[in-house]
Amino acid sequence: MNSPNQPLPTFDEVLLCTPQTTAEQVGLFLRRCLIPCSGGEKIYTMLYADELSYDVSCRAEELFQHLQHYNSTYRLIILCNCEREHSYIPSVFSQYKVHMIPQRPLAEIQQYLQHHYRVAQPSSSAASVFKDNMCVGIVSSKRAGVGK
């Protein structure tokens, strides 16, 4: 985010973990991250890795330990909920833990995201539904089940 021209992460750089995430999905992600190829200098991110089941977490750790010897220059970020820091993945990687606070003001982060998510030609795009021709948006309500 140092420049508005820097791209957002691509689909293969991010794994959004849930309790239903399989060991195969995590394995494919770790292989992309840890096996050297001509993919450039990507930064891989596992979001909510603390949500993984115990079995999937154990298998992920084993695979990580095995694959990290193939590439000493990998770039992997594992984001976890601080309230679940005693889950398996946060515990295993606790020696590398860094507490992060965004270093940029919220307005600057929002401006960066708006730059990347704005639709150039909103003629017949669904983006016209969202404010300022954005192709993404968040719809929320304090009341459940009101047609979101």
C-alpha cells in the first residue's frame, strides 16, 4: 500500500480459513507459497488460521515444516484472532508472532481500496448499486433477516 498503483493481492495469494477449510486446500496454498517458482515476489496470507480444525492444523504444520526447506525466501503472513491465540496454529508459530496495528490512517486505507475497486465505466454494471461506482460493498443491518 505504499503506492496507489500497487495491486491488491490475487486470488492465489490469500486463503480465507474457516472450520470447513480442508487439509487439501491448506496444502495447495502452502505449496504455492513455499515451493520456489517463477511467480515473482508474492506475499501469501492465511486469514483466520485459528479457525482451522485441529486435524487440519496439525497436517498444515507438518507440511510447512517439510516444505520450508525448499525455499528460504518465502513470504507468508498468518493472521489470527487475538482472542483465539491459544489455538493450534497461533501456538505453533508463536515464536514469530508480531502484534500489528495498521500504520496508515483509516482514510488513506479507504482511498487506496477505492482506487482499486472503482468501476471505470459503470454503464450497465452491478457496481452502480454501490456508492461511488464501487464493484464491492458491505451491506449490514442491526436487525436480522431484513432482506440483505
